[in-house]
Amino acid sequence: MKNWQFWVIIAIILIQSIFFYAKFKSIEEQQGKTYTEVILNAEDISHVKGDTELILGIVSDMNN
């Protein structure tokens, strides 16, 4: 193998490594954002559930 072929292969491996690192870093950031959104949505759902129970309690008191 010639010397320039060796360095081309090394360069390709380095470029791929950098590309994969950047790609996985991006995926990791997206997972963090998704996790935060899930937490916020769960809080919103619990708020709606509490409001629904309150309204049902008021309606049942009005019917009695």
C-alpha cells in the first residue's frame, strides 16, 4: 500500500468518526428535549385531571 493511500484511509476514518459523534450528539440533545416535553405534558394532563374532578364534584353537588 502506498503512503498516500494509507493517509487517505486514515482521513476517511477520522471524518466518519467526527460525523458519527456529531450525529449522536444531536440525537442526545433531541432526547433531552423530548424528555422535558414529556414532563411538561404530564404536568398539563394532571392539571386537566384535577380540574375535571373539581368540575364533576361541583356538578354532582348541584344535582343533589
